Amino acid sequence: MRLLLITVIIVFLSNLLAQNLYEGQISFDYSGTESGTFTGFVQDSIQIGGAINQESSDSSSIYFLSVTDQGDDVFDLFLVVLQDTVFPLQERDWEIPGSGDEDNPLSLEAVLIFIPGVDSTLVEQLTGSFADTSSNQDSLNIDTLVSVVLETISDNIYIGLSGLLSITESNDSTFSGELEAVLLKPAFHFPPHLITISDGELFFQRTNFEILSNTDEVILPSSIKLYSPYPNPFNPITKIELYIPDQEIVSLGVYNLSGRQLEKLIDNKEIFGNHEMIWDGSSYPSGIYFFRLNSKNFHVTKKAVLIK
């Protein structure tokens, strides 16, 4: 099952022709071997609820990844991969797991993975891997991510056995849907360990991808530097270092996943040389944040994960 999760995550590194990025929430009740409520958008808690709708050279797909805080340093993770979509996303029903080869998870039309009861160490390591933007490509650090999964992933993993996921409404800026499913723990148990997901709802809105993208970093002169925030993940303070070789009027802002500017660390100020900025996120909820450096001649973004 570790290989299953690793293989699914590697799909994120596909060569893309187009991509839409969303933030939002997934919520559902689950019962059976384990019971509870999953809400992937909890105020003053872990707020990581996102979706990526992407088109590659030979297919289109959409991914949902959510983390929710269940209290007492316990978290639930939920991942969905839907294959053979239309880009951009349109209304459709997916039977779970759909057609494909069960021995090859990437061939299945609908893959659901639910991991209840993991601790904050795993959450921090996984989100830290997603937040590593040390490369110009703003891709996942796959070596770190695979290492984390191999070393620490919980054996308490359930995968989709049957059910239906429906995208009921979709437009240029939002989409919503419903989910009912039965998930099975693949490890041998008698009777089998099953959970039933009921009253599942999802709602996502498209983010300001221009703000969040790092792909324009390659246009920077090699002497200009915006270093990745440290520590990352952080709680609640992180440090951002930059180097400007010549006099330049710059601004450095902090943005949320919607692309809304929360604070200005540098406000259209003429600077040069080395600078170190400190950001205190104590007044903001846990989640992913972006640091955007702008001037007349360049712009670059770095991201970090706040975990309280």
C-alpha cells in the first residue's frame, strides 16, 4: 500500500500542458471499523484543502488532497485521484474505483485513499515536501517525499472499494460535488476492516494562479536571490532572506491560497544588498502561505506551511 500511495503522488510530476489550482473543502461522515467526521477546512486548525485539475500530453485528471485536525495531535489525510477528466473540469459521475487494472492503481478511473489517525510529525514532513520550492520548477521534491512516505506512512490506510463521486456543478471559478463510498483496509483482517463514507460534500474555488506560480522565477538575473523561508514548516515565525545586487524599488508581500495579500513586509522601498525579513503568522490559521517579491524588472514567489 505504500507503493500505491507513492505511485499516486508521483503523478503530480507529470508534464503539464495546462493546470488549474483550487482551494476548498471536503467533508464527510465515516463509520465502520473506525468512525468520525472529516472536515478538510477547520478554522484555527490545519487548513490544507486543495485540488489540481491538470492536462498532460495524453490525459487529463484531477487531484484532491485534504488534511484535517481531529485534536490531541491526531490528523486525518484524504486523497482522491480522478482520471480521464475533461480539461477544464466538467460535471460528471465517477464510479469507484471504475475501470482499469487493480494491480496498476494509475489505470483506475477513481482512486480514494483515506489515512485516519496520523500524528503531526507525518503531516509536517508531507506538507514540508510540498512546500519545498528550492528548484526553479516549483515541483514536489520527490526524493524527500518518497523517503518520508517510505519511512513514516501509517499502516492504517483505507482505499476505495465501491461508491460514487459526482461533480454536480462546475464553472470557470468553482466546482462542487458529492461523495458516497465504501473503503477497505487492504491488510488481511477477518472480518475485513471497512469504513463507509456518507454525506460527502466538496466545494472548491479557483486560486489566483498567477500569484502562486513560481515558473517565472527562471527570468530572474542569477545575482538576485529570494531564499526559501526557514524554518518551513513553521510555527508561528519564519525568516525570509533576499539579496538585491543593485538599487531597486521592491515590494515583498504575504499571500494566502486565494491570492489575497495579507501583509506587506517591504512596501515599494528602494533597497540593495542582503536583507532578512521575519514574518509572524500567529494571527493566521494553519495553512499554506506565499511570499511574493516584486519589482519593475522581476517577480518571484516562495511558499511555506504554517502548522500550529
